Amino acid sequence: MERDLVIVGGGPAGMVAGLLFARAGCRTTLLEKHDDFLRDFRGDTVHPSTLRIFHELGLLDRLLARHHDKVPDISAHVGGRRIVVADFSGFDPRWSFIALMPQWDFLDFVAEEARKYPNFELLTGAEATGLVRSGDRVTGVAFRQEGEAREISAKLVIAADGRRSVLRADSHLPLKEIGAPMDVFWFRVPKERTPVNETTGVFAAGRIMALIDRGDYWQCAYVFAKGEAEAIRARGLDAFRADIARTAPFARLEVSAISGWDDVKLLTVALDRLECWDRPGLLVIGDAAHAMSPIGGVGINVAVQDAVAAANILAGPLAAGEDVDPLLRRVEKRRLLAVRATQAFQNTAQKRIISRLLQATGPVKPIWPLRMLDRFPLLRRIPAAFLGFGLKAEHVRSPEALR
């Protein structure tokens, strides 16, 4: 049976798209290569823009019933001083914070809501291997499930299979590499739960770290110059632990909890975007269309915005049986300004702040924008608005045809 829509990739973009298109009445199948969502995800930040979208869907209370921690502001330790950079308290109280929620919980919640629609199907353990074509048009997806090669046909295919997208590679869409000067080691160390979330960043000469307060542990991002991973490992685990403790002495990190390099995961940072997001019968969204740097933790939320924009433009016509190929380019046009602005901000931060700090040897002092934020608290709402919502934040406009 031909489906209206096949989505490849059960990450935030794919799962939210699946929910929205099924909600609009489209016969939707989502292919996820893993058997479940219980994996070591790194992006666990659900920003105000995403919280507002779930409010518009009538799902926010149920989403926040899942375990999460609230981050009311973002701060930075620079030169021994803690400076609040972004304050979300000026937003609607329902989304005046960043929710730290394990991504498997977030995805499981969205899948649970999508399954309430009888026209939604989630196939797990289904790994996409390529596109199916008829002439110049994409007509479906080839995949493997339980060792068997299969195909599924659809009026539209959405590729949401991440920055190493198989479907993007098979589509031969042009990719613009912006580049990143750093990579990241991710690890966790235990902590005592505190009344107020203490998520922060540390900026010191030659080193940058993010400390994400997950209640009873710190989720740590140790930033270093791209290509230096093996050199850091070669210096030994004791040297690595000592450097972590020296970088964030105020946190009194229990670095002894890092028992081996298996506890330390490498994130290879990329910054890129497609120069065209579609082919006849195919639309690419999320990280597959534009890989984001971890700066600001906005990746999940930009991907969700893509899914909402795609559903707003395509779901109603697709459910009505219309040809949506002429509409595909509208999704890219709708989202491109926000994506470019976010990547431009990240690229500027990479070049002017991160690269310089990683090469610095002397004392580090707060740059003038940080000093202004420290002196005039009201200004903190500006970076909060950019991080929390970005440009042209989406609202749910797609129809709800089924319950």
C-alpha cells in the first residue's frame, strides 16, 4: 500500500513531523533504524519555542509530567566571575525556562502521542538504505528490517535521518560546509541535587567547558581544538581528570568517577547546510538539512521548528490528495532565514570567542557584551529571546483531522 508520507529518522524532527502529519489525516509511516530510543543522546535541552509548540498541541502538561529539570537562566564563568547571559523569566510562565529532559523520554512521549492516531505507523529496527525513484521523482524508501531488504512507497518522503543522512547522500543535494574549529568530549560526574539548577559554562585560557546540571549528576562538555582528541587521550586519564578539575574548581567535580575512556564520548562538531532541501517527492529537514554546532543547545529546537513548518505547509494538502511537489520549496524558504541566522551566530562565536580562547595562554577577562549583561540585567532578555525562540518561531497551523 502506498503511504501519503514516509519519514526516515526518529529524532526530534522526524518524530514531531510524524505526529503533526498523522494528526492532519495523512497516512504516515516513520522508519527508525534502532529498536528503541534508549541511546546516549547528547541534546537534551527543550527550549521555550518547543514548549510553546506542545502547548499549542494541548500536550505541554503531559510532556512536563515526564521527569525534567528547569533551567531559568544561562550563565558563564569568565575570569572567576559568574555572569548571567540569558534570563528566560520574562517569557510566559508556561515556557519561561529550558527543560532538561533525556531525549529518549522526549521521543518516547511524542511516539506515544502519535500512536493515538490510527493512520500513524512506527517501524523500529528499520534502517534506510536509499531512495526509490521513478524517473526523476522520489517515490519511496528502500530499507532493511530483520535482515530483509524491503521497500515502501509514498507520495512524499521526508529525510530526517541526521547529519550523516543516508537519504541526503543518495539525493546528491549540494551541501555547504561551514566548518567548526572544535570537537567535544561528553561525560558525566555525580553531584548533589541543589534547590536551583546550576547549569553554566566555563571560559578559561585554553579551555572551555559546559556543565549541565541534571539534578544528581553533571553532564559535562569538554571543548578542545578539532583534531586533538587522540593527543588528549595520549596524555592519560589522570591528566584529563586534573584538567577538568582545574577548569571548573568552583564545581568541585568528582572527576574520580570517570573510570576510563569508555566513559568519555567524542562528539565531532559540524556546521553545514544544504543549499537546496528538496527534490520531487523528497524533503530534507532537521540535522540532515543543517547540522548545528552545540553552541546554545538549539539543535533540537531548530529541528522541531522545521517539522512544524513542513506540516503547516504540506500536511493539509497532502491529506487532501493534492500534489505537494510545488509546495516543497516553500518549507526551505520559510526556514532558511532562521537557520542562516543561527548558524551565523554560531560561526561568529566559534571564530571570535572559541578559537581565541582555545589558543589563549594568559588571563581571561569578560568581553564588553558580557560586562553589559552583568551591569544591566534587563539586557539578558535579548539573548534569551534569540536562544529561546530564534527568528520566525513557528506556531502550529496544520489541521487536526483525526482524534
